[in-house]
Amino acid sequence: MPSRLAQIVEDKEDSLLSKWMTMQSQILGSLKDRVSNSEIRTTLHDFILALRQGLAGGRFRNVDGAEWSSMRDVLANLSRQRATQGFTPAETAMFVFSFKPVLFDELRESYAKDPAGLAEEILVSTELLDKLGLFTMEVYQKTREAVIVRQQQEMLELSTPVVELWTGILALPLIGTLDSARTQIVMQNLLEAVVARGADMAIIDITGVPTVDTLVAQHLLKTVAAARLMGAECIISGIRPQIAQTIIHLGVDLGSVVTKANLADAFRLALRKKCLAVAAI
Amino acid sequence: MERIPILKLGQFLLVTIQVDMHDRLALVLQEELTGRIVTDSARGVLIDISSLDIVDSFIGRMLSNIAGMARVLDAETVVVGMQPSVAITLVELGLSLPGIRTALNVDRGMELLKASIIAEDEARHGQAG
């Protein structure tokens, strides 16, 4: 028996829309101030329009087909919008799932005298709506991931400044955990600054690095080695007592790198190495 | 045949590497450079690699070798002008060129050599006096 789903949705479009609208208002509840009523109505309308288009294709089991492309657009838009507006995953998924009771009501009316047909139709439409719901979630997840990636990049850009303390003396205040990706950027920034400012001293200040393990130490040593290859001497400063303890407990060998407890001491040493002195006047 | 020119600057020799290094060229350079250190009684060697975009382990080893040979002949070697990307690559490869002195550019390298020669001479005077 062919499914009458397409026919039913077309005939009952208005009633579906108004019932669903009421449902949406209930679900949104306290979140209503984030989206306007007319906005919801437009989205619902678009959804039903796209649903009719998809159903007309006759293939309900595969939402990847061309006839479902406008449906995918509607859901992707909605999902992206909600992800950036700060809706939770459940609230976003409920948009599609809330259509189920509305549609089932209409189906029940249309199949009042045919229980077997009703069961069949409900099964088909549940499967379809579940797939659409999952698709919505997928887009939601991707949008959130994109946001996270962007924030990571912004943090990388924000957190690795190179400052010039004196002619030829650079300071690199590191804040946050050092991982491979960050070390790469830190190294690049430092080396480029060494060339641009013609520096021969660099102070790497790790006051803002929360923990130093073997990996972080290795990254630091790499940075120091790279700077040395460019002819710049490095001093590591800002080693907190806990970190000094960790370094020794872990057996990390900082080798020949000069280390100082704070930036001021490191700066003093750098000045002395350049045969400069700060005097009171 | 391709050759890398060696320029004499006072007490120092300046080698600017601008072409791709390969085995034979490296050997020729080693031979000529050691010869020139002796004939010119040079006190220092500056190797400028600022125009090299790619430095591999072979060149790294060659630089170490030259530095070692020069040291035996009582001349300091300073490698100058390494590109940032080259420095990063070498460090990632685990070649931090220990035992080679480095400087940002030829100017700085020259200062470094002069300073170390003065220190050396003073030490000798100290011993003599």
C-alpha cells in the first residue's frame, strides 16, 4: 500500500502549522525572548514546505537525496542559528521532534478506521523525522566545533606577543599551556622578531605557564635551540618554586640554558651580558 | 666546476653559501677552506647561509665538520644569517648544531669573532706575563 503521507501533509498543512506553532511556543517557554514569533512561524512554514517537496519524491528512507536538499538547507540554517544563539542541543533537536505528536494526531484522524495503515504510517514518519532530527544535531555539532576551532586560533594569536625590553633584548611572556601547535607559533614569532629587531638576547618568561612537564620542557628547549641557531641567546625566567620542584622530580634536564626566578633578574643578566647597566641619576 | 668563493676580510675568512650543497661541493669547500686558513693564517671563519632556504642533515653535518677542522687549525667558526624557518626545521630534526657558534648576520658574527680573539689574546698575555 503506497504511503499517503505526502497527501495528508498537503491537505492538512494549515492545521499542522497552527498546532505545531502552539507546541513550539510551549516548548520554547522561557527561551521565547531569543526568537520572535514571526521568525518561528517562517521556519515552521519553510519546514513544512520542504517536507512536502521531499515527500513528493517518494523516498522517505534516504534524506541524502536531491529532493530533500531544501529540507537540509532549512534544518542546517536553523541549527546553525540556534547553535550560535546558545540553544542547548536538546532544545535544538526538539524543533524537529516536536513535529511528531502534531503529525501523528493528523494521521490518527485520517486513519481512524485502518489501524494497520496507521501503524505503518507512524513507523515511516517516525523514521523520517528521526533522520531529520539527527541531521539537525550533526549540523549543530559541526557549528559548535567550528566555533571552538575559531576560538583556539584567536587564543593562539592573542597569547604569543614578543616585546622589546631594550635594544636587542626581547621578552616573550608565555601564558597558558604549551602544546606542539603553540610552540610552533611561539618559535616562529620569536625567530621572526629576532630577525626584525636584530636581537641577540631573548628572555622567555614562563610565569603564566601553569604546569611544566617533560613535553613542555622539551618544547622550551627546542625554542631555545632554534633561537641559538639564529644567534640569539635565551634566558628562561619566571620559574615558580613548584615548577622547579616538578622539573627536578621529573628528571628534566634543562641543559645549559640559563634560568632565572623572575623576569627582573633575567633582564639584569641580559643587560650585563650586553655590557650595559642601569644606574640611578 | 662550481666553486664557493672564500673571501679574506682582515684576519677572517668569509664563505657565502648561495647554491645547493652536494657531496662533492662540500668536500671541495672543506679542502679549500682548510688550505686558506693555513695560508692566510686566519683566526676566524664566517659562514653565511642567509640565502639558503633549505638546510638538511647533510649540510648540518658539513657545518659541524668545518667548525671542527677550523678549531683544530686554531680558527673560530661562526655560522651567520640562518633563516627562521631553517632554524625551526633543524631543531625539529634534532640537529641543534652543538659546538657551532651562531650570529644573526655577518656584522654580528664579525663582532663575536673579534671579541673572542681579544679575549684569547688577553688570556695568552696573562699566561705570558
